[in-house]
Amino acid sequence: MKIPTRIAFPFLVFIILSKINFLAKAQNTTISVNVGVILDFDTWTGKMGLSCINMALADFYASNSYYKTRLLLSSRDSKGDVVEAAAAAVDLIKNVEVQAIIGPESSMQAKFIINLGEKAQVPIVAFSATSPSLTSLQIPYFFQAAQNSSSQVKAISAIVQAYGWREVVPIYTNNEYGQGMIPFLIDALQEVDARVPYRSVIPPLASDYQIGEELYKLMTMQTRVFILHLPIDLGSRLFTKAKEIGMMSEGYVWILTSGMTNSIRSIESSVRDSMQGVLGLKTYVPKTIELENFTLRWKTKFHQDNPNILDVELNVKGLWAYDAASALARAVEKAGTKNFGFEYTTGSSNLTDLANMGVSLNGPKLRQALLDTRFTGLAGEFSLPNGQLQSSTFQIINVNGNGERGVAFWTPESGLIREFNSTNTSAYSTSRRNIGPIIWPGDSSSIPKGWEIPTNGKRLRVGVPVKDGFFEFVKVEHDASTNTTKVTGYSIDIFKAVMEALPYNVDYELIPFAKPNGESAGTYNDLVYQVYLGNFDALAADTAIVANRTNYIDFTLPYTESGVTMVVPIKDNERKNAWVFLKPLTWDLWITSGVFFVFIGFVVWVLEHRINEEFRGPPSHEIGTSLWYSFSTMVFAQKETLFSNLARFVVIIWIFVVFILTQSYTASLTSLLTVQQLQPTVTDVNQLIKNGEYVGYQEGSYVLEILEEMNFDPAKLRTYKSTEECDELLSKGSANGGIAAAFDDVPFMKVLLSQYCSKYTMIQSIYKNDGLGFVSSLSLSHVYVFVLVFPKGSPFVSDVSWAVLNVTEGEKMKEIEKAWFGDQSNCSSSNTQVSSGSLSLESFWGLFLIAGIASLSALIISFSKFLYKERRQIWINFDSKNSIWRRICHALRIVDNKDLSSHTFRNKPLKDGGDIDNVQGIGTRDASTNTCWSTSPISCSVHTEPKFTSSEDSRTPSGEYFIPIPHD
């Protein structure tokens, strides 16, 4: 049905008017809630924050028109002053009775205002105060709706660890903003083994002269990695000055915290030109359509309100302000529309303004509503558990050209990652590969090493010891005519080669550790301590790494092998006696060989006895034949013929064993009789202690402490200064005023052996140390054996260690060793100890095992055949009523009898009478028991004469014959 136009139009007008009337009534029923805003209206953060707060409330109530509450803002200008901000807060709480306050702008202002909020139970919501010291106060009515600056320290330490920088200098201002994050930063850097040798503090109101003075001080230091945590205005002035004095050149590293990086687009272009190559951490904000639309609307609105400000950029602080205002509007609605008033203490009208402030009745509900508020804002997920915004993803940017370029991301779960996505669950990483290419200061693509030789013209002071001996390692010579000092030696050449291998030039001077008269100024421990005191920057010496020295200095990687060893005289064991032929074999091998000779003879006899005439006869003859045959295999002179294949198999295996055994014996005996046997006089340290022998060590060496720990009598210890003195003491011997052994580091003992290789030998290391290295006041990492020494925390450690590794693995090391120690190959072969150890059973037990298994197998097979062949007679024997002894005797007779079925007897004619012994026992009968024992195929009967069957061709047994058997 079609409605006429004249009716439809009035109806539509009625609906519109009704809607307008309803909205007007709804507008009249909303409740205004006073909320204060404290910002610095002259700063960019203040202008941007106030604009975003107003837009946030407009957008929020436009989409939530049904809300009963409306926030009514009362703004106050803090004028960048703590007192002004505090006065504004008192005015808002006491006179306006605000339910909450958004702001203030700085952490210094917030520290006082949050205490006022606590007293009045008025929530303070700060979107730009990021100091971690604010949340550490644990004031329940303070809400930090911004990213806490301490959340970025792990990201900074990850960057430092990725590039291997060992020293970092933080630059911060001495106020609440700057000092709050530093303790967290120091802890994070220490976790990645990065030191903070110096903290650069810039006053908040520092002049350009003060800034320049502090930067010049930094230039004279060796550290080149700086972490800048300054407000944007102070940081901009510092970079301008750093560019002016040359601190933005190649080799420098600048890392900005998020406080300055988040606002980097608002920095003037002239300042950005001074920041080329800087790294920075920027709060990561996901890009959304809502964010893009708001950015466009905000720029338009801001230009309308501020037509004189042309170049504007919205940063994350503006987004935090927008989200904080939206969160407060939600919380106020959730808290309800009752109890918006304040409760005042009775009789307080004469008190001060601070004491006369009332307490908000709605404060506890509003605080809890803020804690429970969660939503997705423009800056990401918004929630305030424990009063702290939960957001900790950072983007690492590199300032280059007119803007910044993202090179990586950092998350608490995954560490450094190249690309960010919400589903990234990879393991925590600090790998440099996850960071994109960076243009460093000075337009350099080379990664800075993080430190440089100070630019104050100071040379590296390298200490060297003054020695009385072992000049091969370090030798200091003073020329009185020219008043010059010459330092040479193996350790010095290594040090020079290492310095040349570094990728940069190091200017140094070698300074002897000596008194004015040229004598040594102390021990090696004293020399190491001089590095700790700062009198030397490094040590180039034959310095060993021991535990107590690591408390004062750092060591490089070693350039020689480690350990303390013992050197003793050697003597030729010329005692050749009549029993020397027994020495090639140990007693257990002699016994085992003898037992097997007898055992093999027995096995051969068992296998041949019934079928071989040569293994039959009287017992003494049979025993002699068996042993003779077995031992004759030793010289392969056996003459007896073997008929059993099993016996032949056993003998073949045994001959193989005997061949190996005799050849080994011959070789060992030849060595004993012809080769010179060089034996150490002492092989056991405990033997020296037990016998009370005198031992020696190098004067001034830490080896003394080791010998004392090993319970050597101090009265039995003697010192030497040179290889000549050590040789003299060892030659005399302990009984003649010398020593029985010398203890020292392996390198020193090798020098001794290179000169006296025919007289002494080195016993295995008795004590392990970390080695020798170089020392420095600039500090290195731990090293071994002979090392280079540097002070604790020196950046030289890693670089010099790398150079030491390159030198020791190259041809340069061989050239240096040959130049100072000569060719030791001949010497090392001449004093090599010839082992006089006898051949033991451990080397031959496998052969004896094979022979034993073969012999036992042959016996088992032979016995099995015997049982099968004689099963009838053996069964008859055991089935009779004779005693056990008689049965055993009869069984042994069967074993002892000839096996006439063997091919060796089968065609042999029987002799009448004379051969009766040969067949005796083939068939026997016991007349008393009427029991018969017979070998097959001959049966046994009562006949007494053999029965033959005649034929035309020959006389052959009929298959059955009878032989009379005498019986007991």
C-alpha cells in the first residue's frame, strides 16, 4: 500500500523532532566529572598531549553517547617548574575537586604530585613521565600510562653484546629522569660482561661550555661507546657540540634511549645532521588503519588550533595521552555516578593548603576501575596492572640522511630479530646477524671496535722484568755510553709481533722494572701489582697466570704451553747380567707361556694316543714325547707325525702363537742388549720428599708456593738464577751440595734441555697453571702459560688475544722460537727415553685365548666321537654290577687302547701271539661276573680261540672272533 506524500513527509519530520528531543534530554541527564590536566603548554609534548587528550574525549563520547558521565577538563600550565606543577595540583584538588589528574609532563614534577594524589586519593595518570623510580615508590594512586624507561635496558645490553663492546659510558642528567634508569642499565650491562668505567653526568641547565668540557673529557678516554639518556632539548645541544669537536667521526658509537628517539622527527634538521650514524631505541607502535586516520585528523585539527606551527609530527607520547584519556573516561563510567565529593577533616580551616585538602570519596573505586581497564588503543594493547603500562617492544633505528631507518626489533621473548610479528616465538637471540646494515658515524660501514687509544698523546707504558738469568725470554741491557736501554728476548719478540698483528697502530714504550742502579725492583708478583696500581699499562714478560694474580689484572691468551714440570738427570742403565734373557717377558707372560706349552702337549697326546704309535708306550715315554713335541714347536723342530686332523688344527694355531711370541721376544732382547737405556734418576715427586732430597726452583718464581703446598721441607729448597746455575746444581747432586731435581715452568725447562739435552730429561707436568701471557693496565681476558698482562677491564684484552692466536698459529712463531731456542729436534731425539718395559701378558692374551679355544674345541669334538663310537661298551660297563672304581678303570682302559678302526691300524695284519698285546682289550670278559666288554665290530663270547671262515681265496675273519682274556 502506497503512503501518500502529504502523509509521509509530516511523519518523517515528527520522527526527526522526536529524536532531537530525546538526544537533548539525554544530554541534559549526563553528569560532568571534573578532571585536571597539568602540562607545560610551551613544550612540544605539552601542546601535542593536550590536543590528543581533547580529541580522545571527543572521539570517545561520540562513539559512546549512552555513557552517563562526561569528563570536564580543567587545564593548568606547569611552566616547566616543579613548584608550579605542585601548586596547580593543589588548586585542582582543593578548589576544583577533580576526580583524577592527567599529567604532569616530567618525572621530576610527577614525583611530588603523586604524593598529593596519594594524600587526596586522587589518581594521577602520567603519559610522559617514564622514570622507573616513580613506580618504585609503590604509590597506589599513581598510574604510569607510558613505557617505563627501565624496560629498554635489556635491549641496549643486547646491542652491546651483539657487537662485542666491553666498555660503555652512559651520559645522563642528574635529575629524576636521568638517574632513575642508570642502576637498571648498569645491571643489564654487567650481565653481558660490559664495564662502565665512567659515568658522564650533564646538569639539566648545563651551558654549551659545560657540555663541551665534558665531551673533551670523554675524548681523552679510550671508550668510544656512549649511551645517551637525556631530554630532547639537552640531547640536541650535546650532539651539536659533539659534531663540532669531532666526536661524530668514525670509531664512535652513540646509542639513544627511547626518550629522545621517540621524538626524533620533531628535532630540527640542523641537529639531525649532527646525529648521522646514531643508533636509537624507539617504542614500536603497530601500524593500523585507525592510527593512520587519527594522524591525518590530528594534523588537521592541530593546524587549525596552532596555525603558526607548520611542521608537526605525532609521536608515541601523543598516542599515550590519547589512550590515557580514553582509559580514564571508561574508568569514570565504570566507577559509578555517586560520591563525587570530598571529605574534609573537621577543624582544619586554619591549617595550610596542603593539610586542608580533602579526600575523594570516589577515589578507591576509580583506582580499581583503572586497574581493570583493558582495551586496544592507538599505541597498542592498553592495560595498567600494578599501575604500569605493559608494552616493551622496541624498534632499533639508525639515523641516516633526513630521517631514521629501522634495522631490527627487540622483544623480551626473542631478543634481537630482523622482522617483527606477533607470533614470533624464536629463542632469545643477541646475534649480530639479526641486525640490518648500519651506517656508523663518519659515514662508515665498518663496525667500530668500541675503544681507541686516548687522543691525549699518551703512549702505552709496557713494563718488562729485569732478570739475572734465562735471558732467552727477556734481557735488559743498558748502554752507559749512550744512556739507552735495549730490551730483547723471546717474550719481547712475541709482544712486538702481536702489536704488529693488531688491525690498528699502538704506540708503546718498554720500561724496565728496575731500581736506579739497574737492579730488579722486585718479584713478578710485584711487577704484576704495578699494573694494578696504574704504573704500567701492560706487561711484556714471561708472566705466568696463577689464581692470586687474577684479582689484580687480566691476561691474554697464552703463547706457550702451560704447567710446572720436573727435570732430573739421566743415566745409562748398563747393568747387563746373566739373567738379562728373562727381562723381555714379564713373569705372568713366562708362566702363561709355560702352562700353554704343557697344555698343548697334553691336548696333542689325547688326540693322537689311540691312533698314533709314536704317542704310545710307557707313561714316562708318553709324557716325554708330549712335552718334547710341544716345546719343539718353539723352534719348529717337531719330527713326530700327526694322524688326527684335530691335532693338526691345534698345532697349526699353536705354531702361529709361538711364531709371534718368539719374534717379539727376539726383538725385545735385541733392544735390551744393544740400545743404550737412558733412565731418569727420579720418577716420583713423593720419592724426593720421602728421601729428603734437595730440589731447586728459579729465584723469584711462584713455583716456591707450589713446592711448599706439596709439603717439601723449606730447608731442602735451593734457588738458581740461570740455566748455568741449574746445570751446576743438578750435576753435583743432592748429596754434594746440589739438587736432585729442578722445578719450573715448561718453557724454562725446555731452554735448559736445549742446552744440556744429553744430561737431563723432563718428567711429566706435576702442576697445571694457566700459562704465560702479557699484562696490562688496560686489562685483558684470562690467559694461560706465558701471557700478556693488562689491567682489569682493558679493551685491549680481546684484540690482543686475537692477535696472539694469529701469531702462534703462523710461521712468525716458528721463526721466533728458532731464533732464540735453536733447532731442538735433534736434542729432543737424543734425550728421548727408551722404554725398558718388558712384554706383558696384556699384549698377547688374545693369542692365548685363540689357542685355548681351539684346543678345547678339538678335545670336545674328539671326546664326542669317542663316546659315539664306544657307546655300547661304555654303556655295558656302567650297566654292570661292578664298583664305581672298577668301572672307571675299565673306561680308562678303553680310552688307552688302540683304535683298531682307525685307518692307521685297519690294514695292519695281526700277529699270532706276538700281537696279542696289541689287540688285548678289544674284547674282554670277566669270568667271575660273566660280563663282556668289546669294541665294535668285534663281539665277545665264551670261545677261547679265534674262529675263522675259510674260502678259496684267503683266510679272513668271519666278522666274529673270540680272544681269551685273562681275568683276576
